[in-house]
Amino acid sequence: MKSLEEALNHKVGLGTAPLGNMFREVPEEEAQTTIQTAWDQGVRYFDTAPFYGAGLAEMRVGEVLSKYDRDDYVISTKVGRYVLDEKEDKEGLFEYARDNKVITDYSEDATKRSIEQSLERLKTDRLDMVFVHDVSPDFHGEEWTAKFEEARKGAFRVLTQLREEGVIRSWGLGVNTTEPIELAMMLEETQPDVCLSATQYTLLQHEHALQRMMPTAEKKGIDIVVGSPYNSGVLLGGDHYNYEKAGPEILDRVNRLNEIGKKYDVPLKAAALQFSTAHPAVKAVIPGSTHPGRIKEDIEMIQRDIPGDFWNELVDKGFVSANAPLPTSR
């Protein structure tokens, strides 16, 4: 069983939320080619979840990866939801998902059920990392602390036991806000050792995480995987920011970042990937895509030379915190 660090050739993994038909219906051939291209480019870390298309992303990942030696790659998936045969109407992020009903449940029994289903869809006999998914204010509002308590008594304990038994290597939270990770890192009974933080430690948004989440993670030796490094695509010219339509203030900020990037011949994709992975607590970044060509581009961009003057200007103009670790010394 490879560790995450052993599996990473260039700190880039593949996030598969888009392959669960997020925002649009992705043809099967396009999805399979995207995963295969990632593999062909040397990607050996794949993150997925039952929530992504009601199991669709896991099925697509399993279809491709099952051809390869299981010891040669790392998979992370998530618990907190399981999938039923019962059908339901879809809306929101995964409007184009499979029509199977998805149940949110962080209890012990639901966690075990979720893992069993994921193993079947992924066509594997083991999971490397498991994240407790979306136990967070953005999904549960004021009820999120009650959901967190349900997870603490259920999913956290199950995953801790599985880690102790060697069934999984690591577990943690996979969320779009920092507060649940901060809270989980302070627990004594169940201690995560890796967390997936989406949208929160990016070129566009990082101040809060830098002040609170990242120092604790570094101090406690808890690895951070950065998800959605482009903040749902807005950094690359898309119209979504953190899974919602981007407002004029965000779009203006991206335009100004682009102007500075053009001045130094630095694509924002390169800056985003290298910024997120410059922090010592960050072990991997997992951009998601449904376009095979962008996988190769991600790997090229994380290796692209970026002049120190580019970072200096971002700091001087307030786009990047003066306290943020940078890919090049100032």
C-alpha cells in the first residue's frame, strides 16, 4: 500500500467531482478518457466520493483503475452519504447525476454501509484515505455542529478503528470550510491525520485558513489535501466561484490577477497550483476536470518557472498574504 507521498510524482492528484456530472452531463467516453489520461501522465492519486453523481464518479474511476496493480495508486473517497436503489429527482450541483437517492448520515452503521458500497463501485478491496464529507456549515447551516457531533460518535470512531486495524491508512474531513477541520484537529479521542480542504487555501482565498487551520495542521503533523484550487473554475475564466455563480467583486479580482499574470507571463493555473502546494502542510492538490487535455496542462503548470517578482507584486498589492509561504523566496 503506497503512502500519499510515495504515490505523488508532482503533488498533483485528480479530483473527480466533475466526473460525477457536476454542472453538466459528461459523456462516458469523455470521463473514461480523462481518467486514463491522468494515469498516462503519471497521476497516481485519485479522490472521489459517493456524492459525486450518486456514485457515478466512483464507478468511472473504478472502471479505469481496476486494470492496474492496486499497489500502484492511492484512492481517497468519502463517507457521510450512501446511495439507495430508490430513485429521486435531482437538482443543484449534481442535477445530471444518476437518479439514485442519496442519504446523508454520519452514524456508525451508515459509515460502514458507505464504505462497503464504495469498495464495490471502485472495484477494489481497500481504501487508502477516507474523508468525512461535508459535515460543514455550507451544507448543514446552523445544524452543522449537531451533524459534527453525530460524526464524532459515528464516522470518526469507525474510521479510527479501521486505521488502527490497518484497513485504511488515513482518515480526516473533506469540507469546503475550515471550521470543521479546526474542530476535529482539537479532538483527543479521535484524531484525523489528513484532511481535504476545498476552496479554502487557494490563490484567491487563503487568509482565514492561513491564520487558523494551517498552523494547527503543521503543528500536529496533519496533512492537508487542497481541493478546488481554482475555486470552482473562476480563476481559469469560469463563472462559478466556490460552487456558486461568481459575483462581480470576485470576477474583478480575477481580472486584476490576470493582468499581473500577463505582465510576467504567468498563467493563473500555474500560480494557483504552485501557491497551494507551497505551504509545508499541503501534501497534494487535486484539481478536477472533464477535459483530458487539461490534465497534462495541470502537470506542466505546476512545474512552470514563476519569477519571484510576480509573487512580490501579488503580496505588495494585497492579493497574497505576506505570511503565506511562497514557491520562490521573496
